Amino acid sequence: MSKNKELSIVVPVYECEDSLVELYKRLAKTLEDMNLPYEIILVDDGDPSNAWKLICELAQKDKNVKGIKLSRNFGQHPAISAGLENSNGQWIVVMDGDLQHKPEDIPKLYSKALKGKDIVFAKRSLRRDNFWKILSSKLFYKVFSYLTDTTWDSSATNFGIYKKRVIKAVMSMPESQKYFPVMVRWVGFESS
């Protein structure tokens, strides 16, 4: 796989085996339509199902797919970090594997980024989580906003596009546990 990529798509994979093939098809179509060199990095975060086998099959049939297998379930943010460490794109997209983030939104994010933003965050319009997950997320961001004296929007997600220099800054931080949404905002690059 060539190192010269315009876009790297990093997807942590855990308990989303059922959506993996559809995600790949939609990503591949969207990225082919953009006509840019790209790579799709699928990070198996110790998924208990058949996800790694699917990732290997996708990587075998498409040279643009790279699979990374973690030895156990470390959590979403360490899985994202593993993908970021192995990305070669000038722009890196981070998105979930359960199709709550639409691959078809990537061209809009990329277009907005090219207008001078180092970071472009997507906002979630429809959330398919259960009531308790949504409530705990809103509560977390309220408490987090209060404790850090910052404003956090619970509709914001990891889904976004990040310039390579932003990712390099985040990855250069010495913290062993990187909470991606906080770190990427903390480095201080221009965002939208």
C-alpha cells in the first residue's frame, strides 16, 4: 500500500460485525467517487465476534483496506490511537463502525476542511443509542463542561476530519490513555 494518501479513514471496530460489510461498501463507493488516494484502517478492538475474519477478507480483496488487531478490548480511544499511529493520509477521518456516522458525509467534511480548517467536526443529528446511554452521555458532558470550564456539545462525536499535523500533535502527547475528543480540541488548531 502506497504511503502517499490524501485520506485515511480510521474505524474502531467493536460489536459492529453486522454493519462492517455495509460500512466498507459505502466507504469504498464514497471514497472512489472522491477520486483521491485513500486508505481505510479498521481496528479490531478485541471484538468477540467474527469481525477480524471479515477485516482480513476485506483487506485481502481491497489494497486500500488495512486491518489492525488489538490483543484484547482496550476501548474506543486506544483503538482510535492505534489507527492514527498507522495512518498515512494528509487528512484523517475518524468514525464509528456502527453506521451512526454516514460515510457519505465525508466529502462535505473534506470540502469544509479545504477552506482553511485543520479540524472539522460532524454533529450527530439522529442517535440510535438507548435512553440510558444518551442520558449518561449528556450528564457526562454537563459535568465535564462544569469541571473544565469549557463548553461541550453532547451532539458532537469523534466523527470528523483532522489535518495530519493535528494528529501528529495529539500523538506526540505523552499520555498513555488519550481521550480523543478532548485531546484533539486541546491542541488548539483551527476547528469548525
